[in-house]
Amino acid sequence: MNRFFLILPLFMVKNKVYTNMKEIPSMKNDKKSTNIIPEIITAVVFFMIFIQPLHAQQEKTFVAKSGDGIYSILRDNDLPASAINEFIELNKEVLGGNKELKIGVEYRLPLERQDGTNSTKPEIPEEDSTPIATKRFPIFGPQHEDVEIKSNELGNAVYYLVSGHGGPDPGAVGKRKNKELCEDEYAYDITLRLARELLSMGATVYMITRDNNDGIRDGWYLPADKDETCYPNLRIPLNQNLRLRQRKDAVNKLYKQYKGRYQRTIIIHVDSRSRGEKIDVFFYHDKRSSSGRETALSLLNTFDSKYNEHQPGRGYHGSVTARNLYMLKYTWPVATYIELGNINHYRDLKRFIIESNRQALAKWLAEGLKNDYENNR
Ligand SMILES: [Zn+2]
């Protein structure tokens, strides 16, 4: 019930747009040289010219106020989310075990580097891709059911993934080439892909909305059906209140089994209740939950840098907001509610009907969740 212990600060709703965080990929030196001396000299000169002045840069500090989190501080100081490890390293003496900022305490900020990156640490080497094990999960369908567990990075994490609508309720309905595109099918496909990503990093994952005969599906058109169930295998009622209560109960029952573990409920929708033309990806948390806000910010930051990397200049207008939503309010694990866009909006539609986009969204979500786990577990 950790969420209810964190009622203390009531946060202002932040609704900012961040567009100018650019990460420049690090230079990789693949050159193989037989004579190493000139390389050493070059390296020394490089150090003298470029590294030296960095240390001369003035170090910035700040005093935490109510509502501050590491991510929000980095953002307010134009530092990328990737600077978080350096921040933790710099402040390890004053940061508590749960990495929360304490009001009134002074913290050091990582230096801004002229090359646009903020880490003075070497890049973490790529993970060994040899799988630890392969496990079978029939819910992903015959072509995807074997999942390679590649690491144990999320070993202590438990996720409850709730894709929106389902059963008798298709959610929002879009149209393309005379076919009806039902929100619940697209949300479900992305949620399945997310589940698979999380499992591959060693997490424990529960699909709360389930469909026993729709695995991960290819192609742009996902035909609609009404046979989704709620974990473990309950018929989904038509009445919205009953449906939400059923999901909430499923999550809360499981929650008790995992007391003491890092647990997150992730609710995924592909419609937008947001006003007018506002589109893009929105992340919501319960106003009483600072951990929920941190999780939402981790996701937003990941999307921020992914969009900058893959579609620079597009302008990404996601946001993190506190909202009064049933699933955020009544599920015991920290919860984040995600609107991935609007199935009725032309620009957003491409995000869902292109299979590789669904996979990319799932990957980005998994990466954002991994960042949150690393920083807030
Ligand atoms: Zn929806």
C-alpha cells in the first residue's frame, strides 16, 4: 500500500512541453591500430584541450523544495534524463536509499558538457545477449510464445498491465479503408509487446486484460472480437463501473502476494480524452502518489529522448498530469495511466497501424519503466 503512505506533498500539475533535449550519440572508436604511441599522444592532447576546461566549469547546486524529484530537477536545469546516474553518484552521501530528494537539503548537479552529453562515465557496455533461459507464454501466440530471458535487470519488479476496454467494450473506433479499427485491439497488441519486453528483462508480468486466442499480431488491421477476459479468466462485464472494479480487484489481490517488491500498474489506452486537437502521449498519475509521478516522468523523459533521436524537429508534446481516474485511485500498486494517442486522429493512427511502430512504442515504454525501476526501486 506504499502509495497511500506518500500522500504528503500535493503536487502542482505540471504540463510542460520539452522539445530541445538532444542526445548526441557517443563517438565510438573502432579503429584498430598497430602503433599505439601516436594514439596515446592524441589522447593526451585531447584530454588537455577538451577535458581540462570542463573541470574549470562552475558546479551548480540546488536546495530541494516540496514536490521536487530527480527527473524534474534535471529537466528544469536542461539536463537530459541520462544524467541521472551521474546525479546519484554525485549525491550518494545525501540521497536516501529510496533516492528521494529531501526538502531543504542541498544537492550537486552534474556539469553540462559542451558536446551535449552529460556523462563523464564511460558508456555501459552492451549487455551480453546470450539468454539466461527461454520461457513459454502461450498468450503471445504461436510465433511469439517463446521468450528469451536476456537479463535479470527487472528481477524484483512486478507489473500489472491493463490494456483499456476489451470484452463487450471496443473503446474508441477509428476508420481506415472501410474497416473499423477498435481501440481495445490496438491497446492490447501494444500491451502484449510491452509484456514480452519486460519479461525478457527478468520482470514478473501479469496481463490483466487477456485474450487467449489473439497473440501478438502483425499487419495494420487487427480484427475486433469480444472474447477478452480479466485475469485469471473472468468474463468482462459491459457495465463500466463493474468492469473497472473487476480489474482493480484482480490487481489488488495479486499485490498482496508481492508485498515488499517494486510493483507497478500500467494502464494503456489508445484514445484521447484530452481536449480538442491535443494529441501525442499523455501520462497520468494519482495526485497523492509521488512515486506514480516519478514513474510517469521516467516514461515521458524516455519518449522525449526517443522522439528527439528518431524524429528530430517533429516536436513532442507529451505531458505528465495528475488525474482523478478510478484505476489510478483504487489500485494499490503505484499506477500510471497512459494515453498513447488517438485512434481517431490521422497523425496518431500511423502510430498504431504500422506494426513496427507498435513494437517501438512497447520498447520505449519498457525502457522508461526500466529507468524508473533503476531510480525508484
Ligand atoms: Zn480508451
